[in-house]
Amino acid sequence: MSTSAPACSIPLPESTIPEAELIARATAARAALGDRLVILGHHYQKHEVIGFADITGDSFLLARRGAEATQADLVVFLGVYFMAEAADILSQPHQRVILPDLGAGCHLAECADIFTVNDAWQQITAQFTDRIIVPLTYMNSGADLKAFVGRNGGAVCTSGNAERAFRWAREQGDMVFFFPDEHLGRNTACRLGMQPDAPVVWDPRKPELGGITADALAASEIVLWKGFCNVHTGFTVRQIDDARAAHPGLTVIVHPECPRPVVEAADEDGSTEYIIRRLDELPPGSAVAIGTDWNLVDRLRIQHPDKTVFCLNEHLCPCVTMNRITLPKLTWILESLAAGEVPNVVKVDDDMARDARLALDRMLAL
Ligand code: SF4
């Protein structure tokens, strides 16, 4: 069963309500809930809601911190669907995880589903009965894919620990099968000393062996899924060249979900936590172009007035699903919770959660 984000129709406060009134209502509802509630906010969330977060971070950190907030039985996740699922998988039995908009999916996570991944797995394992294939899934994937990986001896990884996870997987077997982000997979393989074209790419739309020849598959140690983030593939080498021409001495930092040529042209690449840390470390007066979602870049610009901070792609379309979490929806959720209703609960099936947790625990043990 797929755990893709379902479409939903939710009652919202009138959009004509002034922002100041929404803030006051959300603040009052949040105060009424006290310690019963913890609000988790991903770095890519809009300014209008991130201020309500008790904890900000990347998806895995937030899921863990939500589970650690044992005084809270209500966990509101300001993020996208797979993140709320992960928070539910790690949650305490008495906690319920709530996503203010159940339609907030993730383009990258939706690039792989359990049916096509399972079909690919059957084809690959049938091809190499004498080899151990280790599945790895990126955090940005459905709970059903994390469970699949858990059942088949693999692990989850984040953009911050992908290199360690790939090393571990290569020690466990003969071939790594990574999904759903081709670009993170290729950038990680390069960090391990491989050539960019060494991994083969499995295209789920191709009928046989994902469009890979049997010889190429046999010669490869890493199979990548043909999936991508539509935000991070919006950055180009041309943008880097233009930014460097306009800002001598510029430092360019991009996320490893960007295509390989962009990562090669940048000065540094790393997870959202890495990017935030580097902005703290760089000296006053630095000019920094960042290749990641606009909401985070704009916040870093505001937080570092002593530096010139800007988004590498000034015409970037922000992550539309992250931006589905708005102040009116958060206000509606908080007022519903304060009134004793618990809408938009994200609940992963118990068996699926158990298997997914295996994969998450293997990541934690790395
Ligand atoms: S920025 Fe990309 S990976 Fe992150 S939630 Fe949006 S679509 Fe998914």
C-alpha cells in the first residue's frame, strides 16, 4: 500500500482574516495547549509559520526531537507528509502527529513508490542470485519504502550522513540500490572516490532492467533511482558563473540534491544543517550564494545582516508543497486542537512502522 500524501479538503479560517488577527488567534490557541503540544518546523517552512515552531531543524532531527518531547501528546509538524510519517514512526505510543495540510507531499519522495521499487528489486535480485544487494533509501521517501528497506537489510540516510550510509552499505554487500534521489546518490558516490558516471541509473518508466543493459548493471556497484527534487534541480552552473562575476570572492554553497555539475562548480555542498552552520562560521563581509529552498535562504539573509546572502537562482520557484503550510491552516489546526478535536492525524500502519524503524535504527547505529 502506498503512503503517498492523500488529497484532502480542509476547512480553513476565512482568508480575509487579517494576518494580525490570525497570529493572535494562533498564539492564544497555542498557549491554551501548553505542554500538551510540541510544534516542529522544518527549515524550508514559510516565515509566517516558522515562528510558531518550538524546535526547528531537518526532518530526521525533528522526528527525534518530537519523540523526545514526552510531555506532549500532540505533535504538529510544519513540513511535508513523509516527515510527519517519520515523526509518527519514532513517536511515543501516546503521541499523535498532525500535519496542517495533508496535501503537503514532496516531489522527490513521490518519484519512487513501493510498486515500482519492488519490481526493480525483483529484477535486480533475480539477475544476481550470487550477490548481496543492499537497499538504501533517502529520508525523503514514503514510510512503505522505509519499511521495504528495513525488511531487506538496508537503512535510511539523510543528506548529512549519506556518505557514511553508502560506506556501510558497501561493506554489507556487493551492490547498493539507492532511491529516490539520483543526484544525492551520484554526489555521494563521487565523495567516495567514484567517477560521476560510475553508478547506473534505474529509470522506472523503462520496461526492462530500468533501461540499463545487463552488462552495465553487472559492472556497477551502485544503482541509482531516476528521481529528483524539482527545487534543487532548479540551480545551474550558469547561475554560479553569473553570481561569481557579479560578486568577486563569492562563496557558493549548494545542497547535494543539486545535479553533479552544479555541486562541482560550487565551493561547498552540504545538508541544510551544514549550510546554516557555514553561514555562522563565515566572517563578516562575506558574500554567499546558496543553492537551496528560498525560505531558508531568505531567513539566513535576515539573520546575517553583516554578510551578503542570496539565493543562487533569483527566479527559483520555492517548494510549493512546503509552502502549503500557511498561517490560516496552522491557526485552524491549533484552534481545533484547543477545542478538543484532532484533525489531520498522520498514522503509519503498525507493521509498516516496525519495519521502517528497523531501517531508521540501522542509520542511527552507523
Ligand atoms: S524541497 Fe524538494 S526534497 Fe524538499 S520537500 Fe520540497 S520537493 Fe521535497
